[in-house]
Amino acid sequence: MIHRTCDRSSAGSAARRIPGFRHAVVTLPLLLLPGAVGAQEPPLSGLDAFVDRVLDTWQAPGLALAVVKGDSVLLAKGYGVRDIRGDSRIDEETLFAVASTSKAFTVAALGMLVDEGLISWDDPVTEHLPAFQLSDPYVTREITVRDLLSHRSGLPRGDRLWYGSPFDRDEVIRRVRYLEPAWSFRSAYGYQNIMFVTAGELIEAVTGISWDEFLRRRIFDPLGMTRTTTTTRGIEALENVATPHVVEDGEVTPVGWRNFDNLGGAGAVNSNVLEMAQWIRLQLGGGVYCGRRLLSDSVVKEMHTPQTVIRMGKTTEHLFPETHFQAYGLGWTLQDYRGRKLVRHGGSLDGMRTHVGMIPEEDLGVVIITNLNNSWIPEVVLYHLLDAFLGPRDKDWNQAMYAVYLESQKENEERRAKEEASRVRGTSPSLELDGYVGAYADSLYGEARVRRESDVLVLEVGPYFVGELEHWHFDVFRARWRDEQLGQAWVEFRLNRQGKVAEMEVEGWRAFQKTDRGG
């Protein structure tokens, strides 16, 4: 068992990293499971074999996990390798991107401002960010801090505004005024990263301290999270950093870290399971860590309280037939699980996938991070561990989730086959290739350019999305991005009455208007 005391005088490098921490290898206590008549197998018995089987099933390089029970870190451990090209092992301090699990940190930071009376959850956003604007003036006036944090803005995701874009956080927020709503304000749940980017920048507007620095001073440092960062700049040069991996053409492939600093309060945190375990301790402790109150109990309770109903889809109903509700709190997803409230959140960025889950009434928390994002590994291990502590059940989460994953892959293949079957053979573009060359622009997504390289058109959208255009049929092309992990996108050119290109619609963005006729 790994147990972190709060003795700040403890010596050693690990103790300096997190107050009072010292490595210890001892036998786990024999824990009685709920409803047990006699002694049962310890909850973590057989975990190593299970994780090895999970990694083998999903062909993953590795993972790290931590288990918190009460105020103790029962286990913090790494499995597998940081990079499939080498043999450097993952351990409890290996850095990963924790992606959207960053959202709860942003909410906690705002909660500190609520505790200090500097903001309230129901303040209009424009009270603190006067320049903030959405496409609907009514929503601009009415949207509150709580709305930013509970995915009920009515906006579609619009993730291409930050993903692989040249825009910093301020520009992402400025341009969101051009993102048209997909449904009515506050009428339904709709996952929305840009609202959390806005929430992060609200912190600086109120305090004069950046989101990054505020988290460092008020959360990371008090929790001893000294390896945790909010930037990818220089991260690959640090020691003990996991390499992201993706699946390309059926092969697990290492990729570089992409710069996602503009994601800010929505997902820019990088951490390790040992330090994330301290964050879980703070949550389970109702805002208290090592005897020091960082958050009021009322703020933690509000974070864990349903704000927006999430309708359950077929996959959720299939995997969790006993679950009756899902909702979004403030930075956390909530559901009932085996008669308890489960507080959890996942996150995924290029080559990394994370899940944090807690059952507060059992004083139980788990974090799992893997360096392969084409998988459901964190979810598999999370529910396996929850069941280990709640009591044995006849369910193999690895087998169940992998079967659903394979079915989703099959559906993708069938969709691609239908696309191929719908292709009209023997057609040609309406224009010579030079007719499509030129600059294009969109108020939301900025500039795009089509140029000609020999007998091939090349599309550029932002710094990362560069690819050759393969003619499909009529004036529809397929862009194959040179960065293979980005996949492909459909591109359709539309002509005006003069037979010239007027606009270009790119899948994942929207229609770019042609702004010149040259290359």
C-alpha cells in the first residue's frame, strides 16, 4: 500500500515532491466487501493479470493507474512501456495528457472564487468578460458561469476552432460568436469544449492571474502536484514522459505531442496517476487535503450535483442496464452505479486517454491513463476496479467493452462501404485544376488555401491539416491528410452562376468562401 501522510518534514526527493510521501511496499490489508459474511479476496487481488490481459486485448503500449480509498493511496502503478520503440517502463510518475479531466480543475478554481465572494455560479458571463459574445444576443446576455460548466449552451462542438488551429485562447473565444447554435439554449446536453476554454479565461479576468498560474498556485502546489503542467511546450524533453500512440491501418503507431495549449480550461492539463490521486483525495475529502481546506464543502457538493440531464444512448443502456440516470454536474459526469452515485469524467487527446471515477459514499476513487487513444482501456479498468470494491459480479468488462468496440468498428467499415458504393464512376471535375486553386475564408474557422503541386491539388486548413485532394466524383474530393492520424475529410466545391468556384465545404469545418482567383 502507498500511503501519503501529511508530515511536511519528511525527507527525500519524493517527500519534497509531495509533502510527507514515501514509497512503501507492503501487503494490502484484507478488506471485507459489502455484504460479505467472511473474508473475501482482497479487492486488488489479480489486478496485474487483468491489466496484462487488457493491454494484450487492445494491443496497447501501457497504462498507469492509482486507487484511493479513504485518505490513502492504496496503489499507484505503471504497466507496459512509454514508447513501443523502446523498453522504458511506465511508472506512477510518468506524465500523460489528462485531456478533458482538466475540466474539473477549472471548476474547482472557479469554486475558490465563489468561496471568496468574487463570483457566483449564476453571474452572467459578460459581467466578468464584457467582450464575450455568442451569435444570439439573448444567449449572450443570459448565459451564466454555471451554463459554461454544464454543457447546455445550445452550441455544437465546433472543435476545429481549437484543434490543430492557429488561434490562441483569446481568439478561440472571440470567434465563437460565429458558431451557430444546434438547439435551444438550456434545452439539452451538448458537450462543448469552447465554453470551458471561456471559463478558464474568466479566472484571469477576475483575478488578473492566468488560468495556468492560478491552478499552479492554488491547486497543484498545495497538493504537491509539482510535475503537473498546463502546457505541452518542451514536454517531450522532460524525463519520464509517455509517448502518444494511435492505430493506423491496424498498427499501433507512436506519434508526437501536438500543441493543445489553446484548449486551456477544457483540457490542457498533463499529469501522472500519483499526482492525480492527490486530486482525488481532495475531492473525496470534501475540499480538505492534509488538514488544509482548499475548497468549501458546498463547492464540492455543487460540482457533484446534477445540472444537466444526459439522455442515455444504446451503448450505455447495453453496457449498464442497471443504470437509471446520467447527468452532468460541474466538470463531472454523474450516474447511478450499483446503487451508488458515481462521479466520473473521461478525456481523450491524440494518443492519450484518461478516466477518473469516484464513489464518494464508499470513499473510493480511481484514475487510469493509457498512451493509446483508440481504445476503451480506462473505462474497462475503471469498472473492473469499482466492482472489485463493491463486491464480485459475473461481468468481464474487458470482454464486454471490446465486443462493443468491435461492433462500432464494423459499423464504420459498413459506412465506408456505403460511401464507396454511392460513388458515381466516370465523372470529372467541372473545372481544370487551376480553377479550384486560391484562398478561401470563413468567419469562424479563418483561412484555408488550395494550391497545385504538379497534377495534384493540396488543401491547407491551419498548420496541421495539409493533404492531397483525390477526386471522388463531380466536384467532390477526398482530402487525405499528410498527418495520417488526422484521417481524411470530404471536400465539396460549389460553383456560382458564372461557373467559377464560390465556396468550398470541408467536412469537420463548414463552407469557406473563395476570396481570390489566384494560387
